[in-house]
Amino acid sequence: MLGGTNPVVPFVPPVIPICYTRTVDGNNTANIKDQLVLDILPATIATFAAKVEDGNGGWKLNWDSRFTTIADADNDGLRSSSVGGLDPDDATWDADGDGLSDAYELDRRTDGLSISPVNWDTDGDGLSDKQEAEFGTHPVRADSDNDGLLDNVELYHEVYAFNGTTRRAEPTGTWAGGWDVVITGSQPYTLRVSGDATQADADGDGVTDQAERQFALATNAADRSNRLGLPYHPRIANENPIAIYTVASDPDLLVRPGQSVAYTTTVVSSASLLTGAALKSAALPALCPACCAPTRSTSPPQTQSPTRPT
Ligand SMILES: [Ca+2]
Ligand SMILES: [Ca+2]
Ligand SMILES: [Ca+2]
Ligand SMILES: [Ca+2]
């Protein structure tokens, strides 16, 4: 029904594609030299990616002399020195070959560690900077815990050496560090142990790791164990071979001005290794003003010969 309120839909004839043959005669030309640039790429990907030094610490692609310096040729996050960056060698992400990236080693400086990105063993203790990171030791301090044992002596580790050909610090297959502890008994056996290079006394028994090592390696076999026959081990608490007893003549230890106090210290050693060792005494400075400071009498440092109790 036409008219009324209903919309009228217009009629659109369908488009029917028709294939036919067209013939064109003559010539046509167009100038494309300003729109199209042709280049000849290297024959291989390796040649395409090959770089050459720019003579100023930077690198650039080698297959066309018109290339300019790449800001970060080794893609390690550090800009080349030729563009004012900090990368010590923009040809490799790891300039000293220790397994730690240049960026990581420089970042550690923000933690206060002046670790070197061009020296694989910054503190020269025989552990590479990467090994120090794995052990948790100080990469810039050869004796991390200041106990008298260098980190490489204190820790059993694989020895690394720098390979001048590969420019990398590589494992040698040999192991060093730590020391032997002989476990006595009906079937004695020898155990290789390590101290804790991050704290002077790994087991907190009052015997430093250095002393534990000295006892374990003592020439006299009797000194390798404490008086209970237990061998000194840096990870197992031992009874300290040195006992110190003190007695004061004033029981409450409260001293009034002018009072004299006798303070006696007795040192007993159960290790013959310590025979002949010097005992050094030191007195605390007076904490009171001079007007009320007690007079103090101390014996000079004494050298004694400790005895081994029965
Ligand atoms: Ca490195
Ligand atoms: Ca080191
Ligand atoms: Ca140490
Ligand atoms: Ca200890």
C-alpha cells in the first residue's frame, strides 16, 4: 500500500560486473627518480650487521660509509662514550668478561660499591666479581668480614682465570679455598669446610673463623679438637679454648671516689697451640671528671704461658 505513514524504500538496481577485453595502443612515461630510491643490501645478514669502530669509542654499521655512530651499539643500556655516554666498551655488554654487564656493575656504584666494569676481580682476592655477587661477599674488599682471612681463602670455590683470547674470565676446573676438618672416631674422615666470609664468627661460638682454621690445621693433632675431643668446625659451635675468669674485691662493683679496687683476671687456655701467646691487657679510660676519678693501678701487659687443664 502506497502513501500513509510508511517510508518508501527506493529501488537501487544491482551492479553486475562485466569482464571484457580492452586494447590500449601507444606509449606512456613518468619520472620516478625523485620518488624511488634503490639500494644494494649486503649479501648476508652477518655482513649487514657487521660494525666498525668510528675511531672515537663508538661503532657504526660497516656496509655503507654514510652510516653514523650508533648510540648503544652493544645494546646494554649504556650509551657509547663517543656520544658522551658511560659505556667503557660499546662493542660488548660485558667489558671485563666476568659475566656481569657493564650496566649492572656501574649501577652497583649507586649502592656505594665502587665495583669496576673493566676489572673482572675488582678487589684482587681471586674471586671474580660475579662470584662475589653469588657468595654475597664484598667485591671491593678482599677480606669482606675483616677477620684476617681473605675471601678466597675462607670460601671453597672454583678458580677462574682471564682468557686473553676470548676476553672472558673462565672457570679452570680447579677448586681452592676452605680447609680440611678431620672428624675423628672409629672411621675418621676429612671434610672440606668453608667459613662465612660475611661474618667473622660463622657459628657465633666466640672462636673466629680464622682461629677455627688455625686450630683445624694445627701441627699438633691434639689442638685440632677441643678438650671434649670435638674437632674445631667453623659452622658448629665449639667450646672456646680460652676461658676468662674475673674477680673484683668490691662485690657490688660500685666504686666511690678514692676507693681502691682489686680486679683480678685469670685466663685459662685448653689449647697448647696458644702456649707462649702474649696476653694484652687494656684499661678503660676513666669515665668520671678528674676531680672524682678513682686512682687506677694496672699491671703492664703480661706474657704468660697458659696451661692445659686436666
Ligand atoms: Ca662485567
Ligand atoms: Ca674479588
Ligand atoms: Ca674474611
Ligand atoms: Ca666460630
